[in-house]
Amino acid sequence: MKPETTRRAVVTGLAAAPVAALPALASVSSSADPIFHAFAEFDRAKAVDELASKACEDQRAVTFDAFDAAGVKPHQILTRRKLQLRRECGLLSDSEYKEALPALEGHESELPAMWSAFEDLVEPACAATEARGEAERDLLSTAPTSPAGALRLLHHLADFLDGDDVINDAFLDDVVGDAIRNAIAVFEREALS
């Protein structure tokens, strides 16, 4: 389980790291175009999301393989945890807890810890995915102020539109058109000057 703990530490560290502490991105221009800051934020959120999702998926695979090998269903471990919580909250006496426990005995002691390690990664992975979505929404809501920024945004949008199920993406569908129009507006202004 050490690799998962290490990944969790990396994910936690990245989530807390300020953007300024990350290596400079090659695409960041020296101009004051706010789109480059938005791209830096999005790239950081994307990296954290990918690490958190990978750590969660790795721990899930290890956990469910161990459960399968032991012939244990995850709900049996959850039941044990529910019994413990009920006892801790005073809803189950010690004797009632001891009576209910034999039905759950016989599982390897590492399984509850593995399940707990998996559960511990689910919430941060979901939060990282949500933060990535918010960062991309902020990115697409930012109007570029330079031709380089507009080009960077158009490249991103082209990649985005190549993705699966974009039309059904309710989180971003109302800002993609505006993002494209903002990028085009920069070139129109340049052409008129």
C-alpha cells in the first residue's frame, strides 16, 4: 500500500501548492494577457485531477482485487464500520456489538484498512475533478487581450471540441461559444487597427 500513500501525499501537496511555485509553462507569454494566467490555473488543476484520479483508481483496483481474492463483498466491511459507529455513538451497547461481530469475523484484518484507504481517496479525487471543471470554466470565461492569447485559446477550444460528448457537456456548453467569439474579437480589433 505504500505507493498509494505516496500518491496521496503528492496529490495533497499539489493541491496545496501555489501556482507561482510550479515551473513556468512554455506557453506563458510575458504579456499581461489574463488568458495565460487562466491557462496556468487550468493546467495545474488538470494535473492535480489526473494524479488524484489515478491514485483513486489504483487503490480501487488493489482493494477490489483483495476483496475478490478473500471472497468478501465491500458491504460487509461497511457493515462492520456501521456497527463500530453505532457503538461509538451509543446506539449499540458493547454486548450488542459483540453479538453482531461474529457474522463479520473471518475477514483478513487488512481489508477494512484497504477499504478505508480507498474511501480516503474518493473525496479528494471528486474535489479535484470539480476544481478542474471550475478552472476550465474560468478559462473559457476569460477574454484574451493579445493575438497570442487568442491563438492559445483557439487551440484549446479545437482540442476541447474534438472530445467525446461535448454537445452534452452541460457544465461548459454555455461558455464555449462566447470563448470562441472572444478570441475572434481580438483578431477583428487587430485587423481594424
